[in-house]
Amino acid sequence: MGNVIAEQARSGTPGTDASLWQGTTEHVPVPGRIVKIAQLTPNEKYFAVRLERPAPLAYCPGQFVELWVPLVGEAPISISSPPDGTDTFEMAIRRVGNVTRALHQMHEGGTVGIRGPYGHGFPVDELKGNDLVLVAGGIGYAPLRSLLKYMLRHRSDYGRVILVYGARSPQDFLFYDELQSMVRDGQAEIQLTIDRPAAGWSGHVGVVTTLLTDLRIRVPRTYVVVCGPPIMYKFVILVLDRYRLPPERVLLSLERRMECGVGKCGHCQMNSQYVCKSGPVFAYRAIRHLPEAFM
């Protein structure tokens, strides 16, 4: 790996020569080629990556990878696409730190390093035969998109599929055109809301929990899956308590707490739980006694 870094430093074009990479282990990334980039919002971009090896990435909805930008560092990133056997996978990535800022400056054809996938994703088999309510806030839709599109590919296995998605403004919705297409095609029930009124927006205004109060859900056969900012979890759970939804039927993705992927750095630890190893998806029953999960 040292030779890779030295060569990239000499060339001034980090991440462009996949032939320099050496194999893979749990701790060593494999090269991935960026095959497509698109601007999703002012702060988020879409990246499609193809691994430079014969086998595609094998993963389930809700898992994540460690993405390495040569000469900069690595960061945990949720996978946004459903597993479909193709040789590419997709990510929606916000520009928030050194790694993601460097990634946002890269171009199609560039090479990044990929470790993983890691963690336990959404229990798609357990969810079969049930109604699903997906509750997303902001960038939290990124990992939920993988689950939503998986369920739509296997539509007959699931009951009602409802997405409740809140963002700060209309410009902050991820994959907005795709969501509108799903609505037109009747693929899923989708309710969108923004935090405060905005010019040209005729939809719902208010925090995402205001959309949950009027949902007509069948409690015995409904799961609710939540991903968003920490403050959102507390209020979503308060609303769900009114429905008397069993805590094992509320699934929370703590993707924001992911770190090294292998539970060695300790930064993801919540009491006895390591998010990288036991999560990032947890049933509310398993973590409701851990206040740090909601901070």
C-alpha cells in the first residue's frame, strides 16, 4: 500500500491507476471505479461505483461500506441502491468533511477504495408479508432508498409501502425526480414535507412527525423503519407510541454512528453495543435503554 501512495504522490493524480492495488482483506480496500456522478442537492452528490474485480459487491439493504479517497482518508458510507446482481452500487454522499469534500472534487473514471460491506442491514425476510412505513429525514433517505427499491423489486412479498420523508426545503430532497416517478406509477405511497414554507411548494409544510399522526396503519402487521437526525428519532417514537406499535416492530438505522466498520476503533460503541458490528439497524426494543443512541 505504501507503493500505491508513493506513486500517487509522484503522479499528482491519486486514485487513477487500479493496477497498483494489492488484493483485499477485511482491513484493506479494493479499487472501485467511479462510473457516474450526479448532483442531487446543493450539498449531496450521487456516485455509482464499480469494483475493479470480477465479482460485484454482495450486500443487503441497510449495510454500508468504508470508502477510501487516496491520500486523504476513509469514511463510512451507506449504500443507496438495492442489491440486484449488477456490477455497480450507488451512494448518496453529503459534503461534510475532508474525505467527502475530496470525493466531491473527483470526476467520473476516478478510483476510490472500498472495504465491506459491513454491519447488519434491514431484515428483508422478516418484513415479508407486512406493511412498511419508512420514515426519513434529510440524508437519512440515502440508506432507506436501498430498502424501498428492494421492496419495489419484490413488490408481491410486501403489503402497503409508505414513505414519509421530510427535508429542510424542496431543494434538499434526495432523488426527488425518482420519487415523483414512483408516485405517478403508483409504486408506493409517498408523503413529502418541508420544514417551513418555500416559494413554489404546494405540498405539506411541517416536521416529518406531523405526517405520522394521520397514518392509518394496521398495527399487528406493520413495521416502521426510521433513519434521520438524532432529534427526529425521539419525536417519531413518541408518535408511534400512540399507535401502541410493539418496540420490536420499530427499526432504527444508526448509520450516523458508523466508524471503522470492524468494531476496533471504539467510536461507535454504545454501552455494550458496537454499531459497526451489531448495527447499523436495530430494533427499538434492543436499544431503547441506551440514551446515547438518540443523542
